[in-house]
Amino acid sequence: MSKEKGVLKAWEATVRKTQAAKKRANNLFSTTSVAHVEGDKNNDENDSKGSGKLYHVEKVFPNNDYYTGQWSNNFPHGQGKYLWTDGCMYVGEWTRGKTTGKGRFSWPFGATYEGEFKNGYMDGTGIYIGSNGNSYKGQWVMNLKHGHGMKNYANGDWYEGEWRRGLQEGKGRYQWKNGSYYIGEWKKGEICGKGMFVWTNGNIYDGLWEEGLPKGNGTFKWVDGSSYVGNWSKDPSEQNGTYYRSVSSPEANHEWDPHDVYNVDLDDYKICPSEKVLIFPSQKKLAFGRSSKFEDSLKPTRTSTDGRVSVGMESPLDRLHVRDGDGDESSDVASRIPMVENSEDDLLGLHINDASPRELPMTVPRRADKQGEAISKGQKNYELMLNLQLGIRHSVGRPAPATSLDLKPSTFDPKEKVWTRFPPEGSKYTPPHQSSEFRWKDYCPLVFRTLRNLFNVDPADYMISICGNDALRELSSPGKSGSFFYLTNDDRYMIKTIKKAEVKVILRMLSAYYNHVRAFENTLVTKFYGLHCVKLIGPIQKKVRFIIMENLFCTEYTIDRRFDLKGSSVGRTIDKPKTDIDETSILKDPDLNFIFQLQKSWFQEFCR
């Protein structure tokens, strides 16, 4: 333990000394900005000009991994081959201990990737050949097919077109082994949007698609020139259109049923699924430059704030960079610590350069206790928690007809609310309970039910998280609003009490909010799942209004820093000495002095 503290103190002292010598760099990064990054080519070239000599080595590491090739400054650098004990092997170019450049990675089950690497990732142009005979040739970004590429499937099908994060998305052509093909738009690996399907017999469907099937306006054409034009849907009640006969054969296709397209014509045409890669090259641990004891002191098992283990994650030590006054990156501080394993944070396409003039201490993350105190019988808000759970169970479990995502304007009316009485003895619609009588109000229930469906929230899981046997946990208010915060035991949902005026604001913006999250499925706006009110019956007649939302801190990734951002610097300071700041501290706007560098393609998506 004392060794670990000594290492960390020495490292923090090195960081402070380096930052003091580079004060001019702070002026370059006085504001937060976002920019795309083409890659680390320049940095890698600068790194390769280090003072270390380049020589050939052959090493067998304590864990029996094997490396042979060029070596410099205790790392592979240049051409080399690394063989893991499980049979994985990389042969190619290295830059300061990371696979960067052209190389070949092979898996023990027979799959291979040959092409460009960047910082340990399959990144650039490359060819992947799977053990099942599938192959892909095209562009990659951080282990995922991303850009233009062509995939050949073992059964004879092939696809050529645009890819996005490992799936077909954009415009592309998929051809089946019998010669039939689809050319048009894709989304998340499915035919979706505008496109044309051509069968080998010459028939054509040209129109809109959804989830791999015709949906919306479209035209079906036969070889003889006859056609059917209309609105397409697998639901017969929504299907309608007009049949136009051919002049050459007026009686042909007269008995044809539009649903034959779904039940017959498309029945045998399935999109081959993508194979699953059990482990990526960037996830393979490298044995050089460390001892097992030193690794354990610097790289403990990573856990999220709720105690779950994160595998293959980097620590803050691995991604801190210091820039000098000319804007050039100086030697990577993290490189003074022996390399432990490749980072997985870059799967998100996010690099963070810390340019804050305020020095925040960096600590090795530890297993964090669950936040808040479990509400137990006898506590002040125990009865309120029971009322809340009863109300949620009633609201979510109440039968409701399936609705379209196209909601009527009346469903967003602030007057659209449902009151339910909960007597202790129970009623026709409510169960008996042990707390005092109360009334329960649902604001715009159809809207929030549809939002939960839009956010892929399973009703049963939702009820179990909030209304299960585990008690909610109460948090002390981190802000000045005086609101109470409650967390579910699995940390998935947060419940916040709000004022009447805040309810009015939410209801006023609800329609715009719904349209936004529906249009932008990757939005970072907080997800709201329900808006409710509990009214206690009796002399007090107290009303408690609250909103249920996602808990942003429920993640498998380790959280190193937390920020409460309001878009203002007035009164936005943290009342803690620097030495007491850790991963649970809530930092404010002035503390967020970072430059976020995104992959070019993801930066363009961010700007849309």
C-alpha cells in the first residue's frame, strides 16, 4: 500500500512540475472547444525521433508472451511480431509500444485482419477474413467498419456501400446469391428509407422501407409493364393502392394480392448477420515494460460508481497530455509510467486533452460505495416512497392500447392528467396498502408511456427497478434548489422532487421535447420517463410532485470526474480544497477547460 502511495505521489509531483514549467500553454486552452482530429500521424513521427537507439530483440515475458523485432526505450518500435499465449498474433509496425501503421493480426480460431492500425485499433483501410468465410474490405474506425466497404458472405451474398459503427448505414447495395438485389438506404444494419428491390424474374419494388419491409409510399412493377401504386404496410388495414394494367397483357396479375410481397416475394430474402468478434486487437494486454506487482499497484480492477467491473479500461494516467507554449505536445507524461494495456476509451472516438489551469489531482479509481442512504421504515420519507411505488406500479401496469409514435396534439395538453385514489383498504383499481390514503396524479400519461417505448424501456424492468423489493436510496441535494433526489437500487433511474412552477415549464416544453428526442435518437438530452404527483389526504393536504429520469452515472465505464454544468460562471465554484477532489466531487463550469478531439466522421455527426 505504501509503495502505491509513493508511486502516485511521485507521479503527481512530476505532473505539477511539468505544468508549472509549461504555464504558457494555459493561454492556448482558456476555453472549451470541439474539433475533429485526422489522426496522430504527426505526434507519432515526433515520438519516433526519440533519443533511444533502435535495435533488434527477442523476448519471452514472464507470462510466456513472445516478442521479436525492433525495440527502443523499453517498447517495440518499428517492425515486430508479438505472440500471445492464447494463440493471437500481430506482425507489423509498432510505434512506442502500440500497433500503429500496417500490420496483420490473427486470431487462434482462424480469423485475420490485415491493414492499417492506429494506437492498437484496427483503424484505416483493411481486410478482415472471418473464420466462417465472411470477408470485409474497406474502411475502419476504432475496430468498427465505418465508411465505405464491401463485405462478401460465405453463402454467396455480398454488400457494398456505406457502414457506420459496424453496421450498414447510408446508401448501399446488397445482392443475394440468386442474383436478386436491393439498392438504396440502410439504417443500423437494416433496409430502411428509400430504395429499390429487383428480383431475378424482373419484378421491381421501388419506394419506402422500414425495418427491412416496404412501409409507406411505393410502386411494384411487373416485367409486362403493369404496376401497383399505393401505401404499403404489413397491416392489411393500412394497406391501400391502385393497380394499373399493362396494355400488352391487360388480364395479367389481376388476382394479385399486395401482401404476397411480404409473405412470398420477400420471405426467403434475409440479411446475413455480422459475425461477432470476441476480442479486438486493442483489448489484448501487452506484457512488456512492467512487473506484475507494479501493474497491480497502478492498474487495479476498474469499477463503475455502482461497483460493477469494467474490463480493459484505461486510467487517467494513460490519457493526460501536456502541451508547451508553442502548441507542440511534449513528452507524454503517461509514458513515464510503464505501459500496462491498451485503452478502450477510444472506442467512443473521444480524446481529452486536459488544459485546465486549475490543477485537479488525479487518483487511482477505487471501488465506490453506492450513493445515498436506503430509505427504511420509520424514516421521514418512508411512506412517501411507498406511495410513489404504488402509483408507479398502477400507472405502468395499467392496460393501454398500442399507440403510434405520431401523437395527437391533445395528448400534450397540460390538462391531460389522470387522478387515482388509493384508500388503505384498496378499491376496484388499486390494491390495499399499509400507508395513509393518498391520491395519485399522472401528467400526460400517454406521452410518457410513448417516450418509455421510444427509449426502449421495458415496462416490467421499469417497475422492478422502481417498485421492487429493494428500497430507494435518498441523496442529499447537490444543488441550491432544495429538491430531494432518489435513486433506484440498480442505479438506472433517478427521481427528483420538483416545484409546481417547474411542472408547468416541463408540460409547456413537452411537445417540443418529444419531437426532438424522436428526431435525434442519439441526443444527449436527459431522458424523462414520467411526471407524477402524490397528494396526501388529511389535515396537511401536502402535494409532492416529482419527475423520473435516467441516471447518467449508471454506466459500465469508470467515472473519473463529474460536472454540474449550467452554462454560467456566476457563483459556479466548488467548495473543496484541491486535495479533497476525487471522482465523486461535483465540479462546476469553470473547471471544464478541456479540448475534445473527435474522429472526423463523428465530429461531423456531432455538428448535425
